[in-house]
Amino acid sequence: MSPMPTSDTPRGAASAAFLAGARTAATSVFVVVITVTYVGFGALAHDFGFSVGWAMLSTLLLWAGPAQVILVTALGSGTTLIELAVAVGLSSVRLLPMVVALLPLVRPARSRFWQLVVPTHFIAVSVWVEAMRLAPGLPRDDRIAFCNGIGVTLIGAGTLATAAGFYLSAALPLLFGAAAMFVTPLSFLVSTARNSRLLLEKAALGLGLVIGPVFAFYKVELDLLWTGIVGGSIAYAVHRVRAAMA
Amino acid sequence: MTNFILEPYLALLLLGFLPSEMWRWLGIVVGGGLDEGSEIILWVRAVATALVAGVIARIVLIPPGALASVPLTVRLAAIACGFLAFLAIRRSAFAGVLVGEAVLVAGALAFG
């Protein structure tokens, strides 16, 4: 291995930082989580009748697990277009605070909107956690390249895993397809529970699990959307009441 | 997909990419002007969490394709065991997924 290039060669330093990010991602726990999750997504897309190219492109373009699962589930079962767009939008709102929290740490001085479009596209829970943890320890000029290295590696792993899940679901016994698909609700449930630090989020998770089936059973129109709004608002109200009593 | 009027790739762009990606763009525009603990962000987080919970419940109770071949009781037992394993084993997501999958496969083989 050659020594790290010195920082007076900007291009060399940037590519070294990119490779450091790629190495970080490839050895993190998230590469396993991403692979397993997207094998499940690939199997799901296969069973809803989408093509492998569509499934891979959705991983590249959306790079947001819940939004992709909502898209496939709802498109496949003929939900109205407006409900679908709003449900996808709501499920990805969490990206906004993540971008807002990370950008001040990694953006170069005097950066323009278009320079940040690609780096922020990589932001998902996994990339965000690693970038927030490690980027502050690097020289500011290297941070974006480092984040890009993490992002490209994980989004690449996710896209390949999508294809793998798609073909495995088509080729292997029915039980494999069922098991691969079951990864999605399992990993969503435990990772949402793990990220729920506030009572507000725990309550919203529990309420959504109960209200969702009730609305679906009574065939409420826009049931996913109402599950989010009703469950989330009750949880928020509980949080406000507790805050007022404290 | 028979009752769907948009071409799948157009749907991917308009109903998937745009509604999701706009939050990343908005994040660049908003920059440091938004407090992560602000009331509106808290409400939005609660709504998004409940919505994801609704998606979880829907996949377990009204599953697509291959998963529908596994009996409902096995699916419910598997998701419950996965969650309990997650709580019991140091809140490890990996342990939760592993145990849930093991229960699903064992249950499907025994009762499927």
C-alpha cells in the first residue's frame, strides 16, 4: 500500500477520502443490513410483478426502503395515485431532518445547491449514521468525498442485492421467497423500534400497528395515509399532554 | 398491476422518486434553519413512524405472493418472536431478524 497522498494534491486527497469512505461502509454492519433488506425488496418486487430493471432502478433512484416498499405494495394492488404519492412522500420526510443535520458538518465552504444534489441523494439512515459518526474527524475538504464513498458503496450493495433477491425469489422454492419477503416487516419493525428514542415515536409505532389493520379491514379509503395521520397525531397529542403535565 | 394506468417507469419517477427525493432537496435549501426538535418536525416524525408501522402490519396480515402461502398464525408468531428476541438480545436488529426468520421457516415447514 502506498502512503496516503498529501493534502496539497486535492484530487488525490479526495479519491483517498472516497476510498476511506468505501472501506468504512464495506466493513460496517450496515452492508449486511442493506444486503438482507434489499434481497427482501427484490423478492417483493418480483412477487408483485415488476421487472428486475425496474426494481434495481427504484433502489438507485429512491434509496429509501419504506418508500420503495410502499410504492411496490400500493402500485401492485392498485391504490389511487394521489394516496400513493402522499404516502411515499410522508414515509420519506425523515430524510429532511437528516439532511439538515448532516450538511453543516460536511458541506464545503461556499457550496452551491447543484453541488450537493448528488451527495445528499446518498443520505439514508445507514449512510447518515456512519457519516455523522466519522466525518467530523476528517479535514473539512475531505468530508464530502468520504460521505460519497460510504453512499456509493452501500447504494451499490443495495442495487446488487435487489437483483439477487429478484432472481432468487424466481428460482428458489416458494418458502425462500416467503422468507426473503418477511425480512422487510421484521427489519422495519426492529430498526424503527431501535430508532424510537422518544415516547412519541414508540407510541406512534404501536398505534400504527393496531390502527393499520383496523383501517385495512374496514376498507377505509387511503387507509395507509389515515393510519399515519391518525396514529401519528394521537401519539403527538399524548406527547403534548405529558409535556404539559411535567 | 392490471388496474394501473401509468407506465411503470413513469410511475417510478412521478410517484416514487419525486415525492421521496424532494425532501433531500428541501433539506439542502432549508440548511441549518430547522430545529430537529421543533414541534412540526416531531409531529411529522410521529406520522411517518405510524405510517411505516401500518406498512409492516399490512405486509404481515395481507401479504403478497409467496408469503401468503405461510399460515397467518405462523406469520404473527414469527414477527412477535423476532420482536421479543430484539428486546431480549441487547436490542440487536440482527438478532430480531434472525429469530423471526427462523420461526417463520420452522413454522412454515411444520404447519405449511
